[in-house]
Amino acid sequence: MKILTFTTLYPNNIKNSHGVFVEQRLRNLLKIEGIKAKVIAPVPWFPFVSDKFGQYAQFAKILKTEERYGIYISHPRYLSIPKIGMTLAPILMVLALYPILKKMLKNNEDFDLIDAHYFYPDGVAAAILGKILNKPVVVTARGTDINLIPNFYWPRKMIVWAAKHADSIITVCQALKEELIVLGVDPTKIHALRNGVDLELFFPEERAQAKQKLKLNRSTILSVGHLIERKGHHLVIEAMPGLPEYELLIAGDGVEMPRLKKLADDLNVSDRVTFLGAVSHHQLVTIYSAVDILVLASSREGWANVLLEAMACGTPVIATNVWGTAEVVTAPEAGMLIEERSSKEIAKAVRTIETNMPSRKDTREYAEKFSWDETVHRLYNLFEKIIKNQLP
């Protein structure tokens, strides 16, 4: 079985954790004997590498090809036009990638199936390429591609078209499957296959030692994710005046950094709020192990990997009850959900969970139910049926 993984969500030499959940699924799938894979992870074209150009300069610094964990990855460039680019993105992606895929086939670098991740623009482009090249296509929906982007008229139309022409659809949680059905997608084509967690990478370090490494001297809350409004870091900061004995670590970078720092200053909690910036997954293991509670205050999530990562390190979580989070946090040893996305409810939840803190052992054992094994074997069986044209 030869798989071509197609996605803009894949780690690279500049952003090591970008779309790491796609890489993790592929790496675990490749443990099954007889599977080979290549990755095409397109990157917007930009000519300059000077840091004054911000994110676009980062795109320019990404290698054209690289290898990670024995997997060959190509980063072809496609034209991305600011402002109007959202509607044109799938077509521009197809125009850039069709010659590359055609050349691959001509050079006997054949593949049996296109495994696309994120419905827009990636999944739409993959569906078009699959039609042109006569290759089966599977698209995995991961979150905002279904619970946010369909709010725009033309992207919604293209997503529904791609879903109709894909051979099969995967969602990382049941909530996304139900939303696709609301959009008019045939439910028989949709398979909810959750993400797993790397239980070998994420494990509980000795907490006292982890705290010492990070120089933490009091109870600690952690908030992880890009510094954007949707992730709700501001709500966790706003909860801090009501939690005077706690300090807060924020792991991630993004455009909201200046506003969040100002918010901490305005609330007089800046001495208890530390911005860690972007951190690697290996660094996160120590951070997860050192803190007392992870808080995820997102307004939208497909399947939030940070929840299981924290649990695998023995740390319980508090999360807003949105989309797939209710499928991740289902027992007291995992943590708790909050129905109202507010600083008041976050502070209240911290007080609730601290009075009945689960043991690190129980939290770890809960996370162990979410290994990748079941997901990748179901994925393999689905791919095999599609390639052999055995789907009903």
C-alpha cells in the first residue's frame, strides 16, 4: 500500500510542531507492515527571508525537501494571494501541484491513495487532483475546516463538493461528523477516527524535579496553544486575580502576545504570568509534568491533542465543552468540562478540581486508553477497502 499524504499541516524545519498530529498518525500507520508513504506539504510562495516580513518570511525559510523519521517530505510552493486568496487557494494549489504529481507518476513514483488532511483548501485541492489523476481520495476533517470555514459561502460550497467526490471522509471526533451531516454530506461516507496520544513521548516526569527545572515555587496552571483569541488565553489570565496562590504558564506564540501581556499588567498579575513562547513537544513533557492543571479555554476545537498530552503526563485538565472536548474528557480522573466560557467559570473549576485532585497515576491510566493502535488499524482497513474498491 502506497500512500500519498497531502496537507499544509505538517511539521517542517521551521515549525517543528506544526500539524504534528498528522505526522503522528502517519508514523503510527507506517508501523503496519507493507505500507509506504510520501508527504507533500505545500507552502505559500514568498521570495524573501528577512524577518521583517513576519510569517511570510518563515514560509520562505522552509526547505524544499526534508526527511523526518524516515519519511520523505516535499514542500512545493503555491501562489497565495493576500485578502482574496481564501477563495482561490484550492485552485492555486492544484495548478502548482498537478505538474509535480504528474511527473511523479511518469517517473514510476506511483501511489494508491491520496490521504488529505484539513478540508479547506487542502481537501478541496486533493479532491480535484484525485478526479484528474483517477486516484482515490480520503479527506480528514480536523476542526476549524468544518466548524468555522463553512461560515463563508464559497468555501462551504467547495467543501461540500469535495466531500461528495472524496471516496471517504474521516473526522477526528463525532461532533465534526455530525456537523458534516448538517452540511449535507452523506453520513455513510464519514468515519469518526479520533487522534491518539504518543504514550512513549508523553509520560509523567517526577513532579518535584520538573518543578525545580522550571523554577516553580507555587501551584501552577498551564495554558497551551497559538496566541489567538480563539484559544482563550485571555480568559485564563482574567481568572488569575481570583486565584492569588497560583501562577500561570502560557506556552505558544502568536499575534496576541502584546495584548495578553498588557492584560496581565492591567490586572496586576504579570508577576504570576510567564510567557514561554513556542516550545517543543519534548519541552512540553517537563512542563506538563510540573504544573498542577492544564486549562484549555478554546471557543472551537476538533480534537484537542493538548488535553491527552497533559493527561499522559499525569496532569488533569479543565476545558470548555466545545465540539470534541466532551469526547476527550469523560471521567473525573481526566479533569472536568466547563459549560460557560468565562474567567469566572475557569476560577470556579480550578477550585472544584483542587478539592478532589485525581492521582497522577489515575490520570495517566485514563490517557492510556487513547493510544494510536485502534485508530491506525481501523484506518488501514478503510484504506485497504478503498484501494481494492470494496466499499459498499
